[in-house]
Amino acid sequence: MLKNRPSGNPEPADGEQAVKTGGSQRSMWQMGVALVVFSLIVAGIFGGRAVWRKGMNMWGGHIAAQVADLMKDEKWDSAARAVGEALRTAPEDPAVLRVAAEYLQKTNGDPEMARYFLQRLQDLNAATAEDSIRLGEALIITGDVSRARKVYAELPTAEKQKRKGMELLAKILDDEGQKPLAMSTLRQALLTEPDNPESILRLAMLDLDQPFNETRRQAQDMIWTLALKTDDTALQAVSFLAASKDLTAGEADDLVKTVNAHPKAKDNHRFAVLSAYMRLFPTRRDEVLDAECTKYKGKDIDALVHLLRWLTQERQPDRILSLVPKSLVLKSADAFPAYAEALLATGKYADLKAVIQGNPPPPLSQANAHAYLAACFSKLEPDLLQAKQEIDNAYRAAAKSGEHGVILRAAELAETHGLWDLAAKGYEAIAAKNARVRVAMLTKVYEMASLAKDGGKMLDIAARISASRPDSWAFKARADYLRMVIGSGFEAACESVLTMDAAASAETRSPESASYLAVLRALALYRLGDRARIKTELSAVAAPESLPPGLRAVLAGLTKLSLGDAAAAYRIAEAVPPTILLKEEVRFLNMAL
């Protein structure tokens, strides 16, 4: 059932009654669906394809409205299933395309898929100004900032001058590297609505990063003032304060009273505050957890979703398993993930495997099912063969459904078990789809290649990261180092390193960075056969202990070769474990030993 049970219904006496109530309501809903489908079939027979399509679009629009309600209640798993149903029913209906894109953007799903849905609205001439702005945001995330600029340029002048239009411009400027202008544009955008509480809140949040103590104090006071009101922005302010590392014990106590008094506060708002409270009052932790579990015991599964999610966050698997029976959890797409995580946390891998492979299957996506099975098999079968297969299955299924969170979980599982190549495959899949996290994901791919000691892969990824951040000296230096040490394209790398103006870059002025650059220059000279100048470069190495292991191995080898100082070379080399080096770096290490 997509909607919550009406609040006027009596609460069930126990879990079994809740199942019966839910089953009765589902039967009524299913009967309604059957009647609608029958009506559509009759309309299709007597009215033709156009009437059938119009009816399907109406039904798709109805489901889209339900998705909006589910997202408002943060029931993401139910929303995902409803989005899938809406797309199967009416894939060209504007309301369906709009809500599908919104779901993906709110859940950090596949940005290219969101971009496709928003572009389809444009193609159907059904896009609003807000849709165009969201398309621009999706284009930025997928790495096409030039097209995002065109989308912005095509907005009506009035929309460009409004907050949302100016916020899009700020994001474009930020992605182009114009950080100060982006920040000033964002401030101007928020100032276009000076009486909007949300704008006031966001301006205050920006002021918390200002260098002046008085500005920061005034901003903090403003956030507290907003938190004490009774509108939706107050809840945003409360959540922000609860997450603050600077929150004091007294303020946490005040926040609990504030959120409890707010007429619109929901479970997710309360639980965020309670987490902050327990962090600052650790001796009261069990008391708070017990009170919340007692409060919700015996309630309908829909009412338990946020509690179960919170207990998962607070690492309380035993409380989750004792709170709800399996029969109840298996009927809720939103509750099942917490139950599954609890089984994993308590080592009940066989139980979770049996549930996922059971009939009927639990309410979760194919991608999630494969990811959970991978976690189970990784513990149940020491050879990891089945686990690897399930991780691969999870990647494929998640790529089709746009569930990047599942790909990330599967990749992290592979990394945990030392499956470097398989983990890299997942991280690289996310990097290919999302420009906003591309460097972070490619950095993970680089780490996996480093652990696998795959120099060619390390060089490829280092070069891609450097190309995506051309203004970064550190990324460029790493790529040049690998070219020189591996010997692939080293001539251009040597020229790049030797012509670099170190004084022009703030990144190279610290002793650590200066030492890094000095070893790179010495290596470049070694590769070019100019050994007479290596000694001069090595004399600039002031902090050898700060260098990465590979560069220290190179330094050790060049120290013995060029300076003839076997003792100094050995002291550097003995602290470098050869097992973590590339074979090319080991050669330099052996020169010093």
C-alpha cells in the first residue's frame, strides 16, 4: 500500500493485528486498481489507442502524486517502487517524468537518468521554468556545464532574476571555477527574497563561515531565532543545529524541548535531535532508546519506519529485531532495509539469505537483493566466488535502475574483502555517471589500483584526475611521477617537471611540497641521463619522511647513485616496505640496499 493508514483508524493491539489491518487495506486498494484497469481495457476496446493512452496517463499521474506524498514522508523505498510503476504505466506523461527526476535528484540517484527525464520534458514542450532549472543542475552534475549555461541563457529574463534562476547561475560559476563570483551570486540570489525564512536561514549558514567572530555569533543567533518558530524552516534550522559539532549540552536540552513543541515536527526531526542529545548525554543513552522503543511498540509498520531507520543509524540491531516480527517487516519496502542491516550486524547471514531467496521475496529492488546476498555469501563461503558473482549482479542491476548507493555499498564490500579490481569497477561506474563525485570516486579507483600494484591503471587514473582538475599542482605532479617511474610518456613528463615554476604555486612552498618537487626533478634528470645535476636537486630535499613510500624508494636509490652516500640511502630505504611498491619503485629501493 502506497499511502499511510488514516490516523483515525484504531491502533492495532499487536503485530498480528497490524498485519491483518494492512492486508485488509491492501485488498481494498488492489480491488480499486483492478476496477481501474478493467475500465481502461473497456475504454481501449471501444475508444481505441488514444483513449487507452489517455487513461494510462491519468493512472500514471495518480501514482506520481502518491510518489510526491511518499517522498514528503521520506519513505524512499516505497517511492522507488511507485516511480517504477508510474514509468511502466505512463513513461511519457509529464507528471511521471517530473516526479521520477525529482526522486533521483533527492536520493542522489543516477544523474544521467534524471537528466534524461528532464530533457524529455523539454522535448515534449511540457517543461516549466523550474524543470529547466533542474535540467541545468543535472547537466552540471553530469559534467556538461556548457550546456547548463545554454539552458540558463534560454530562461526568460524574469526567471533569471528570481532566486532559483540566480542559484543555477551560481552553481554554473562554481563548476567553472569562479568561486568568489559564485558565492556573491548565491548571496544575491538569496537576497532577492529577503523576507523568505529559508533565504534568511541559508544566508545565516553562509555567515557561519565568515572570518569575523561577531558575524558568526549573529548568524548563530539568527539560526536559533528561526528554530524557535513554528514553520517548516524552523525544522530545517533545528536539524542544522542538531548536526552541529559546536552544540552544547544545554543547547541540546533546549533543542529537545523545541522540536517536541513544534506542531509540524515529524519522527525524523525528533530522532535527529535525540541523536545529538545522546551524544552530549551519553549516560542517558539507554534510557532514551528504551523510551522510544516502548513508545512505538505494537504500532503499525508504517509508523515504525523512521524509528527503525534511526535505530540502524544508532547501531541498535538487537532492538530492531526484538521490536518487529519478520512477518511484519516483509510487508514494508521502507522497513525492510533496517531489518536486513540488523541481521547482518548480528551475524545472522544465513537467516538473511533465506529471507531474500524465500517465496514470496521481500519488498526490495533487484540491485539491493544482490547486494545483500553478496554480503551474506562473503561471510558464508570463504572462497568468495558467489559473493563476487552477486557483487557483479548488483552492479548490473543498479546501473539499470540508477541506484548509485547500491553500487557504492557493493564496491565497499568488495574493497573490504580485498577484491581490488572488482571494487574499482564499482567506483569507476559511479565516476562515469556523476561529475560532482568524479574525483572522489576516481581517487578510490586509484587506491584500488595501488593496492593491486597495477602501475598502468594508476597512471591512467592519475592522468584522468589531473585532466579534470588542471589547476591542481598535486594531481599533475602525481601523474608526471608515474609517467617517469613507469617509463610511459616520460619525456613529456620530464619536460613538465623541469619547466615548472615552483615559486609561482602556493602548493609548492611548504617544505613537504618542495621536497616532493625536488625528488621529481632529480628523477626527471635521471631519466634524461643528466646525472651531473641530480645532486643539486637532492640537496633541496628537506623533509624526506613526508614523502610517499614510492617517492622515498626513488630518493633512496638516487641518493646512493648520485651522492654515493650508502649510509644515508640505507636509512631512507629501510623504512620503506617493499611489499607496497610498484616493481619499478622496487628497482630504486634495491639500488640503495
